[in-house]
Amino acid sequence: MSTGFAETLKTIRLERKLSQQQLAGKLFVDRSSIAHWENGSRVPNAHMINRISKALNVDVGTLLNAITGEENDPPHIIVIDDEQVILNGEIAALTKMLPGINIKGFTSPDEALAFASENKVGIAFTDIELGSMSGIDFCKKLLAISPYTNVIFLTAFPDYSIDAWSTGASGFMVKPLTTDNVKKQFSLLRYPVSGVKLNVLSDADN
């Protein structure tokens, strides 16, 4: 149950002086959907969260924080690459760019999925070629587990970009991972990630 989101939604709805039926009308859903969200038995998907934020004129980050909780606790950032040497370099680069953030690397996509099922993952950087599983399939499985995770593809092959966009990913980056490219991707995140502040030094300054 997501009591944090339930209480937040009800409080904001009442502040806007809307009944459950009126909010349901704005969202084109049944009143029972609003009731389920407000009693904590269900949580809306990512697309509906965006619609609710517009209907109630509230920042989407407020609603997402209510779902994920731990507003002041930065979520994990994970990196998935089946080449250990490359993975080590990517983690080192991100650690420099994002001081104080929990960054964890995986060479196994299955282990990354298991981690995401037990932990709050705000951003996932993933290679497209992962050996045992394609990055495209990994992204789909990850978003099924954690629909509010921003997935950013990392690849040496830009021809994959069309397939990548069909997964619901947040971004696509051609290797190597650089500060300027990460900064650009962070400006395009689908979902706000609280507590993550990028060290904005340019690559020329590093």
C-alpha cells in the first residue's frame, strides 16, 4: 500500500475543492479509481501521474516523492555493462560527476533487476549489448518493476537509437560517458529525481 501517495492525493484534491467524481472527470477515469488511489490499495502508472499533476496543478515531483517516499534520501543510480573494465570506468566517471550519490554497477542484467526490485532506483544507465540479455529487453523488464526509473541507454552504436526510444527510456547516449552528455540527459529526464545534483564542471575542466 502507498499511504504516502494516498494522503497526498486526497489532501491536494481537497485543497482544490474537488470531489472524487470531479477529479475522475478531469482524468477520464471512474470514480472508483480515485477511491483506490486515496485508500492506498492501488497506485497510478507513470502516464497517469503526469495527468494528475496537470489536473491538480501540482508539480509531478511532489506526487512521485509521495509514491517513492524518502524524499531526502537520494535514490540509487545503477550502471549495467557486461564489460567489467568499461563498467569500472563508467562508475568512476559518474562518481566524480555525482558526489554523494549511491552508484552501483552490474555486469549481470538479472542481478540489476533483482536489485531494482528491492531498492529505489532513480536512474539506470545501461549498455544495449549485455550478452545474456539485450539492453532493450532489460529496459522493458526494469520499467515493469520500477516504472518511475529513468533509463538512459549507453552504446557505441548510434544505429540502435530508434529501437531504444520504443522502450519508454528517458535518454540515449553514445559512449564514452562525459559530463556534458550526462548534463544534457539529466535535463531530459522523464521523472524528477530528488537529491541528485550533478557536478556541472565541463569535460574541459576535468
